[in-house]
Amino acid sequence: MTLRFPLPPLFPATLVHRRDRFFADADLDSGERVVAHCVNTGRMEGLTKPGRRIWLSKPPPRVPPRKLAYTWELIELSSGLIGTNTAIPNAFVGAVLAAGLLPGLGHVKCTPEAPLGILRNSRSSRSDFLLETVEGTRIWVEVKNNHLVYPDGFAYFPDSVSERATEHLEALATKVAAGDRAVVVFLVQRGDATGVRPSDVHDPAFAAAARRVAALGVEFRALAAVPEVTVEAAHLRLIGEIPVDLAPYPTAPVAAFQASLRAEAPAWVRGARRIAGDGGPKRPKST
């Protein structure tokens, strides 16, 4: 597998704090303090400690103008760079599918954002991709962003309760029951994961649903990719496929990892002083 997905030009900065979930105050290397859009609905466990090195993008001007000029893209830990933008995985997995780099998911047509149906809470939903094979098989593909890796080497999803993610699994199971295939693809935006697990600690309902729908035929796959930044450009490089472990496991060690990371910094600072010009960005897609 070889794929390098281009990232936008990046600006190095230092994280001041994440606040009210969708804002990140940061100091650019020039000394200017800016407010960046945090495109992430989760807790970002272990990633929000003030003083960490981060990278921001600055999308080109548009009409109507963006309320925030910058977007938080990457953060650096001792283990390496980690992607924080949850808008990246769909585009990245789309490129992987187009290049035919996921065995078993070959197709002749790919429809992004295909209507998936009505979820249990009466909200309509869309699947990230609907693939159609030459034989006429339909394959529903749901992409899940993952960046939480514990010392045991596993990436855990989700990093906070996600009712919508559970509802997506239930909707995919209905597609399998109707004769289609359905695949959940986790994208781990860091290079130190050896596998992916559903998190019984962060969201036991999702973990239980994952095991239940897997028994009904929903497939689970995972890809690992690592951000790389050079003087010339930045990209997300595909490492390859890693296993998904759906088997039950002892939760005490995982809970201890969770407590340790959460002690480093809060998920976000609530009601922190607002900086002029940081009007509310649109809520990003939930996981």
C-alpha cells in the first residue's frame, strides 16, 4: 500500500488551550495569538495539554467569509504527529478506495454521502460511501476517525459517548439483512497503533453494538496513517491495514489509561475568555 494524501500548507504554533469544544487558542511562531476551529467533537483525550506543539491550516478566503481563519490540523506528542481534524478521514479513505488499496472493496461506482435511512432517533443519515461492484453488489462504507492510542498499542473508539455512531452500526445491520454488504473503516491518524478496539470504557453501548452487528455480518476494517511535515509540504501517509479486535477484554487497565490521560488536561475549558472575531463555527460532523 502506498498513498500520500496532501494536507494544506501548515503553520506551526503552540496550544494555549482548547475551549468550548470547537475553539483552540494558539500562539503562532511569529508571536501572534489566533483562534483556530477545532474540527473534533470528541474529548481529544491526552491531546489538549497547553503548551503542546500543534499545526494549523489557513484555508483561502471564501464568500461568505469564514468566522475563523485557521483550522487545527495536527498535534505533536513524544510518539509523533497525530491528526486532529475529523474532516480528513472521509477524504483520505475515499482516496484509498479510488486507488483500490483496500482488498475486497473493489468497485465500479462510488457514491459519497449516500442516504442510509432513518436512525432510531428519527434523524435521517447518510453513509460515507456506497460502492457498487461489477457483479451488482452494494457495499455501504462508514468511516470513523480514531486518534486515541493507549500504552497497550490499541487505538480505542470512540473517545467519548457517541450515540450517533451506535445508530450508524444499527443502520448498517439493516442493510446487511437486506442482502447488501456493510463495512466500518476506522482511520487511525497516527503511526503507533497495532490494532483497533471498540471502547467498553468510553462507550459500552457502542462496543456492545459493534460485537452484535459483527455477528450479523457487518465487517470491520482499520487503516493506519501517519502525518508527515516537511519544509516543502505536508501529507498523511498510508501505513497499511491493521486488525480490528472485537473480542471482550478486561476494562480495568483501559480505565487506568483513561484516568492517566484525563489528568493531564481537561477536554476543553468551558466559558473561557473569548477573543474578538471567534464567532461560532459550524458544528463538525460527529463520529
